[in-house]
Amino acid sequence: MVVEQAYLRIAGGRESDFEEAFRAARPLLAQARGCTSVELFRDAENPSTYLLRVGWERLEDHLVGFPASDAGKQFAEQVAGFFAGAPEVRHFESTDRSAA
């Protein structure tokens, strides 16, 4: 299992619009092959910044499969216009081997 953490900076004043667009686009991500969870958090100290945390079965599901899929392209079209810069994305693997 891989956890993607994406830090999203949203253009000031567009936070509500982004949240609405994300809610509408969320099923495209949540139903993607290999996606196991989707969570969006708003930064309590900087309300124009969000943390998107997505669980994936394999890294390739996120880096190869989703971006090339129609759903991945639609998701990007619906949310990317709100970004104030490129998302900062990191991927983490579980070190808890008992969960495997």
C-alpha cells in the first residue's frame, strides 16, 4: 500500500469553489483502479492550503494508470484550475509489515 500526500495551494478567495469542485470530482478519484481511500483536509492555520491524502494499492496505480485514464483527465480538468502553484506530492509506503 502507498499513501499519496499532496499539498495543494488554492488561489485566494477560491477556496469554497475549489471545495465544491472537489466534492463533484471526488468520485472520479475514489473509483479509480487501485484507489483505496480519499481524504481532503483544509489547513487550520492557512485556509488556502489543503492536504489531499489518497491510498493506492500500488504506486503505479497513481503515477501511470490514473493520469492516463479518462477519469484522471476529467479529475484534473475539474480541480487544477484552482491551484495557485504546482501541488507538492509525496508517496509513502507502510513500514508495518504485519498489515500486509
